[in-house]
Amino acid sequence: MKRRQFVTISAVIFFACQAQAENGALPFPMTPPPIDAASWVLMDATTGQILTEGNADQRRNPASLTKLMTGYVVDRAIDQHRISRDDVVTVGKDAWAAGNPVFKGSSLMFLKPGDKLTVRDLSRGVIIDSGNDACVALADYIAGGQEPFVKLMNDYVTKLGLSNTHFETVHGLDAPGQYTTARDLATLSRAIINGEPDFYQMYSEKSLSWNGITQQNRNGLLWDKNLHVDGLKTGHTETAGFNLIASSLEGRHRLIAVIMGGKSAKGREDQARKLLIWGNSNFDTVQLFHAGKKIGSETVWYGNPHQVDVGAAQDFYLSLPRSEINNIKAKYVIDSQELEAPLKANEQVGTIQVMDKDKSLATWPLITLGKVEQGGLVTRIKDYIKLKL
């Protein structure tokens, strides 16, 4: 194998989108703030890296954080053109809180049977008001009922790889067998953020009025002018405690903080605030490689031409402590001792490795940026002789 060192990361600070991040928190000796909650996660939204966590895989009651998946299913139905945001929904009796003991004392949009409103407004009722009745109305419209809608929710659990999540309701009220984790909720939140921008925009709205009733978004961090929080959701039941997912955007650096089992509504905000401030103060999201941009050239034997440019197939990013950026270096490794024609464009010929001193931080495929045809007979004979001498 041949090795090439080609870049110092301090020269390429940019912004973010994907990197190797499946193995948990970063391997840097940094001290995160103490968090007073049952479980928590701080994720870089661009890369998916976990910057710090506590009991991230502990299964807990999601409460109204369930509505994140409800909204995600709605958004996917719109993407698939099965419905549109402007479709008008007629509210049925099963979405009416009056006389429904399940909804007693819970969060509502205050819908009435026969009300007609758009999918967009019902979605806002789910997100801003945390309306359990709005969840039922959307489930009826999209799937024909709550049970088939819950099946859709769990289908997306599988597609998103949420290995410690299962839903039993469309709204998050306590139900046996319903659980999720801080890690899975951060992953779901990231998928929502990377979905339709106008759908995610609803998570930043501070109030909603319907049927003469105005309600405030329960995510108090939306009013914190220093944090730049633009979502996502709160949740609370007696068994779940106080839950909160907050995402902040500083320039182009986005973080997701998940708090589960907080002690109070204010307490969950305080804990999420600590995570976001710590993350924004200590980390940057760095673009390491650009899709299709040359990072080196390699000799190709028996080929026409005799060289091929190599690089990355897609943009790659990594969340890094600011104190470590100058220590980060990258190299690529060619899989074989010599490259031989023919080579296809976008063919993997090695790996790109990012190192912090002697620690491997990430690896990605190294590809050819063009094709190399096999040379003529004379070229092949000359190359054969050169290789044998």
C-alpha cells in the first residue's frame, strides 16, 4: 500500500454535512458541563457526531417528543405526494377532546368535530400547541386511523435505524411498550432538520391561535436571544419527567441538545442551555474534503493517460474541538502497490484517513476523478519493461 499525506486541517475550516460518527463521543479529553437529568445527548447536527452524552441509550418514556415522529411521517407523506400541505382536513369525533377521557388534562389544539383546516395548520397544532387532537386528525387523514399511522411511525423507526425506539400512540400519552432514547431522538431530530425547510420552520414559531384560543410554544429557549434556538419540542408526563429537544444555529454551526427526565420545565431548559453553550464555545464543524475536488494524482501503469486525479466522492465534514484543529492531519492510502489501467471514473482505489496525532478520527473512500483507458500495445510493453527493471 502507498501512503500520501496531503492536507493540514487548519487550512480548510468550513462548514458541515457528514462524517464517521457512529462510535459515540469524540476521543478528545474535554470536560462537558454536569447535567441534572436522567439522560441527555449533545449532537453536531451536520455530522451526527455525539459531542457528549449521559445514559444516551437508556429507554425512557418520550411523552410529547413522540410528536416529532408524527410530524416526520406527515412530512414524508408530503414528500411522496400522497398529500399536500394545503389539503383541507375535516376533523372527526375521535379527535374531539370533549367526552374523551384519554385527552383529559392533556395538551390540545381545541379542535371540534366538523372543523375544516389544512394539513399545514394541523401540523402547526402538533408542533406549537403539542395538540393531541391534531395528531389524531392527521393520523385519520393520512392513514385512515391511529393504528395504521402508528405502524407508519414504527416503519420509519426502522428506516432511520432507531434501535431503541418503539411507538404505541400518535401523540405520546403514556402507553405500555412505548419508549425511546436520547440518542435516537437526536437522530430523529437531525432527520427532521435535514428534511423540508418550510416544515422545520414551524418548530420555531412561538404561538398559534385557533378557535379563538392563542397558545404559546412551550419551548422557552426560543425566546433566548443569545442561543439562536429554532426548535424542536418539549414533552412531559408524570412518568417521563420533563423532556426537551433544542437545536441552535450559530452561523452555520448547528447543535442538537436532548434532555430526558428533567426535574422541571425551567430545569430542562437550563440543562439544554448548558449543553448548547458548551458545544458552541468549544467546537467547530469543519469541511475536510469537497466532492470531486482533486487531492492528489497517481501514476497509472499501462494506461492512457498515465496519471489519474484522486479525491472524495462527496463533501465530508467533522466536528472538532477548536483547540485540536491545528493537530489534525489527513492522508490517503492506495489499496494496491501500483495502479493499473483500465480504471473507471469514481472507482474506489484507496481510503482517506483523518488523524489527530496518532488517533484515527475518520476514514472515507478515495476514488478516481476520471477514467483511464488501457494504453496501446507499445505503451503497455514500455510500462512492463519499466516495472521489471
